Amino acid sequence: MPKKDPTLDLPNVDEHISEIDVSTEMRGSFLEYAVSVIYARALPDARDGLKPVQRRILFQMDQMGLRPDRGHVKSQRVVGEVMGKLHPHGDSAIYDALVRLAQPFNLRLPLVDGHGNFGSLDDGPAAARYTEARMDQAALDLVTGLDEDTVDFVPNYDNQFMQPEVLPAAFPQLLVNGASGIAVGMATNIAPHNVAETIAASIYLIEHPEASTADLMRYVPGPDLPEGGVIVGLDGIREAYETGRGTFKTRAKVSIERVTARKMGLVVTELPYMVGPEKVIEKIKENVSSGRLKGISAVQNLTDRVHGLRLVIEVKNGFNPEAVLQQLYQRTPLEDSFSINAVALVGGQPQTLGLKQMLQVFVDHRLDVTTRRSQFRLTKFEDRLHLVEGLLVAILDIDDVIAIIRSSDDADVARTRLMTAFDLTDVQANYILELRLRRLTKFSRIELESERDELRAKIAQLREILADEALLRALVISELRDVSQRLGTPRRTLLLQAPGAEDAASASQGAALAAALPSVSRSGKGMDLQIPDDPCVVVLSSTGGLARVEGADPLEPGPRAANDGWRAQLSTTVRSQIAVVTADGIAHRIEVVDLPALPRFETGLSFSAAMNASTLLHTEAPAVGLLDPASDSVVAMGTAQGVVKRLRADVLQRDEWEVIALADGDSLVGFAPCPDDADLVFISSDAQLLRTPAAKVRPQGRTAGGVAGMKLASDARALGFWVVDSPDEAVVVTIAAAEGALPGTGQTTVKVSPFAVFPSKGRGGQGVRAQRFLRGEDRLEGAWVGPRPARAASAEGTPIDLPAEDERRDGSGVPVTTPIASIG
């Protein structure tokens, strides 16, 4: 039997083959893939600043009721709900997005409250089955209003559920938390910002639609990174805010401190954005081993959950800490760069946005959300008012209503008869038929009338808002201010115009600047690692800071002190030793080279970079003066109990020694060089000033306890002690305080007097009155004597203007406008 041809029963295969151009097919497929990545995965929407997966996570957590006042649930449960209902991708991608929303070092305002190991800058998070999550407080402001028709909803990937196209977003989330993503042919990278600053800029834009980028930068001067740090150079930020693209440098916040009794160190308390301490340590060790980094003896990571980041880099003796720091900036991640590429979806299209464009998109979104919410509430209130009015009609004629219902054959007949008898609508009639008898009381009628009046007032208010654009904008501004008050936090990142320059817009960051300036005070170009033994002047500021100023000449008062006056100065050389005398009568020997160096300017000095004397000496006693161990000149000192002592040169070869034997409860209030032709001055808390010639006090040895200087009243103490070389050039500043006020508070008046108006008296007397107390004043809060001009500063270091000199020796003072913390 012949074999059957197998092709006879098959259809013609040629009719199912279609020829296509491979290049065309590839272009089409790649375009579809690129569009999917751009719109559905990688780029955030400029309105709420969220990518689709982030938006779906927050929406689903809101649907699950995972609010901040509820308990945490397993992260795996959240991931499963999001993947099963909304996000057509794998669980690892969803969990990675969830983790990022919970990391405080990644986002400036975390949106998820994570419980468990959500990772660190050096380590990844635990698996989703081990961690728990719920919404953070900030996330509520993103989803609030979803149930009031504020945004459009779209179907999910299989058309079974609905999801929001965008979240209502009550703050500029795109700027606040930034964004990063890589799409096809484009990418985005936006730095985090401060929520209070971005909201302030949004409010200004609402009030001034024609505002320029420069106007908005008054409110948003630059990024505010989650871990703080220092941004050096604002030109790149300004370019990014104008064009949407720009680069800036970030640096760690570093202070120069004494880490051991004999060693200085660089203490890192804040790192650049997304840089971990282990990465820094690894890079330091690698460069030290290869010889590219010099002057470093050890690195310790003392970071913990209580004190936060603390990375201690020990500097070898004889090496300039600032020069070592410049090496670290050049060769380690302590200095990093951030490139802004602000690409986001606007109207469904990817666009590169500047600062104003990002804020404008957000503002327009909030105006639209508020309009839709107001319209939704208006319709809801009108519907409720319609029912309430119908119910009131029924209650007024309740007997007739009951009679009609009882005599009707069925509900349809009753509804029709009610509508005819009382002129009701179908909705009102149905509502009356469903009414419970317990509502038919006198009290219920009063409640309904009250509700009717409230509804009418709300409806009138909403109609005004919808009819008046100005009222709508005012409502949006009010809500933005409320969000700013609840979520706003102080700025963490310090902004510097250039290395070593303080930005005028960041004056409120004085405390952070004091810690950061030592790390950025010089450029490092040409800076020697080994410090030369050049002449310098060691300065003790009036707030207890220590620093060395370049140059051999003593400091002269400039036209205006930048932050602080000085209390004492001593000419020496960089590699010499000096002693700092503290209030407990102890002289502490220190190396001048260990002090931070300050440049000398004609306009005065800023002591923001000075090292706190108490920190340097490891003592709680404040510093009162400076002593040159190599000098044989005589010094004088005074105590709070009125004791005075002049000390002959008597220095021991130890790190600490006693300069006066103090009585119990006594302390030094002044210490200064004292030639025989100088005047010694005490000022007491009861406003008495004693001026006596130094020649009347014989120099004593180191262990002596001094002699009677000023006779004090039983309830008075000496506020200070000074040595005046040039009486005609000196002034006296006194500050009175209110009766009964706590120490450090209640300053009332301040007086500046020429020193020459106070007569010279003998040692051991009470002196003369320096300021007449006004009604309610009972003591002096502070005093100072020294050469003109006197400088005063607040606790934040802000200069305070003092009044003109008063020739009256015992005149009253001028009212204090700002509390004075220091004078020098």
C-alpha cells in the first residue's frame, strides 16, 4: 500500500505567514517599551511627586487603614495587596519602593513608618516577612481628600479595581523628597528640600504669579538633605532652579576637636547625601595604605542610635588638621557632587522643570483639588439640606403624615399621597417613609433646625469660594500654612556661597555654622600639612571660644565685630604653648597649633569657628584669661568674693597648675596682664564699681590666696574683674535686671559710661555707684570694662547695638531691646 503524503491533510502554511520589516517592528516594540517605562515606572508625576508604584503603595495602605494611629502590619502583606490589586510587577520591586519611602536618610519627609530593619547607608533592609509598616503622618496629607472626588480614578491593570491617577498631595512632595529614576533615553534626579521652605515659596507664588526664580529662592535657597551636611557653592543650584539641570558639591559637616589629651581630630557628624560611614572609612584606609593620605593616625566609628553619626579621624601631632581635611575632601566621599536633572511628567509628557515650573504645577494641582473638593461638599450639603427640609415639614404635621401612611395600601401609594399633600419630592418622601419613630421628638426637631441653619451657612460659604478666585486662593494658602506648621522642621543642610564664605540667607543657622566652618575655612590649595611656626595671636572670645589669628600684631577693634567680641588676647607663635586660666583658679597648658586658625579682616573677626574652651580643656569651669608660661610679666586676677591677687611669674612644668588658692564657693571672674601703672576694677551685682591702682597690690606667689580687693554687701558678688591700661580710652558697660527675675533673664536697661568718670579709691572699699536702678530693678545682670568700642552679642551671636556713652557716673540705663549674652 503506498504511503500517504503527510502534507495532503495540512492547510496551506503559507497563508498564515506575514512578512514584516524587522527594523519597523523593533522600532515599534522598543517605543512601546520605552513609553511603558517612562509613564508607568521610572518618572514621577509633577503634581504629587510620586512614581506609580509609590502612589499605589500609599493608596493601598490607606485602603487597608494602616494609619499612624493604628498598629503596624507585615510589609509582606502590604506588598501582596499592592501586587495583587494594583501593580503588575514583582514583589521585590514593590518592597524596594516601600523601603525607600520609610528610610529617613533617603527622604527628607518619610512617608512610611517602618518597624524593623529597613536598612542603612551601608546595609540593605531585612526581608519583607521580617519588617512591619504603616503610613507616616506626612503620607496622610498626600491621600486626604481621595473620597471627595478631588482626583480622577482609573482602572487597574485587569479592570477589576480603581486607583487614583494622582494623589491630592497637600505639600510639594516632588521637591520635598526629591526623586531619582532611569527611564529609556531619559533620567531624573531631584534633591530633597525643606517642606516649610517649599510651602513658603508656593504661597508666595500663589500671591505673586509673576514671581521670578530669584524671588522664589529667597524662600528655597537650596536643597535640604536628610542627613544635613554642607553644600558648597550655590551657582549650580541657581542654574538648576533656572533650567532644571545643575550640579553642586556636598561636604560632610566636620569639626576640629581635641579627641585625646594630646591629639586633635576631625569629628564628622554629618555626611553627604547617601554616603555611609563604612564607605568613608574604607576609602580612608585605602588611601592611607597607599600613601596618598598623610597625617592620619586612626579612624573610629562611634556612631550609635543615641548620639547619631560620629566618625572620629585622629590627626598626627604637628599636622595641620585643616590641611588633612582638604586631603580627605579630595580623596574620599567626604566631598561628593549631586547632579540635578529635574525631569517629571506634566500633563502626561516628560518635561525638564525649573523651580518655578515645579511649584507652579503643584499650585495648579492644589487649586484644582480644592475646587473639586468644594464642589463635592457643596453637592453633598445641598442634598442633605433637601432631606432635612423635607423631614422638618413632616415633623410639623406628623399626625397627618401618620394618618396618610396608615390609610395607604402600600408604600408607593403612601409616597404619592405624601408628595401631593406636603409638596415633597420623591427623595424627601422616601426618606420620610424610612424614618424611625424615635426621631419624632421635640428634641429631634430642634436638632434638625440647627442642622438646617449650619448647612445653609456652609453652602453659602462654599458658593462664595467657588465664585471668587481670591477666596479659593486664600483657602489654599491657609491649608498650606497649616501643613507647614504640622510638618515643618528646621533646615539641616548648611549652604555656603563658596568655600569659606557664609551665605547671608543662612544666618539662622548660626549653631550649625559654628560646627561646620573649621572644615571649610580654607581652600586647601598650597596649604602645608606641616604647620610652620609663624607669629599669631591667641584670642579668647567673650563667649568662651579659643582661636589663633594669623599675624604678630595685636588685634585692633574693627568697624563691626562679625559675631562676637574678644575677652583676652596673647601674642605668641603657632608651635608655642600657652595656658588658659579657668574660673576654678587652674591654668591649663595647651598647644597653640591645636587651635583653629582665623583669618584677619579689617571689618573684625567672626568667632563662629572658635573652639569652645570647656570642650578643649575637658572642664566645666569657664575660661577667664590667657597666660604666657614663658613670660615673666605680672598678671592680676579677681574673684567673685572680691579678692584680688597679682601673681609673679611662677610656672610649673606640668599640664595644669594652681594660680590662686580659692576659698570655698569662690571663683575667678577676671584674669589679665597687669603692669604697676594700671588700674584694677571690680563691678558688683549691686552696681558698685571699685577702681584702685595696681601698685597698691603687692605681687604674690602661686599658692597665695590674694588680698581684700572690694568690700561687698552681704547679698552681692563681683560680676567681673578687669585691668585697665589706658583709662581715657576705656568704657564701662552695665546691664540691669528686673527684680525677682531668674538669673540670665529679665534684662531691663543697659548703660555705657566713660571709665574716666569713676574716681580712684583705695583697696578694700565699696567703690561708687555705676548705674542707678529704675523702679523694678534690683541688680546688675552683666558688666564689662575695656577699650572702645564695646561690642555686645545675643546668645545666637547676632551683634547688638549699645547706647551712646552717658557721662553721668550714676545715671540710669537705656531699655534693652534684645537680651545681651556677651560683651567684649
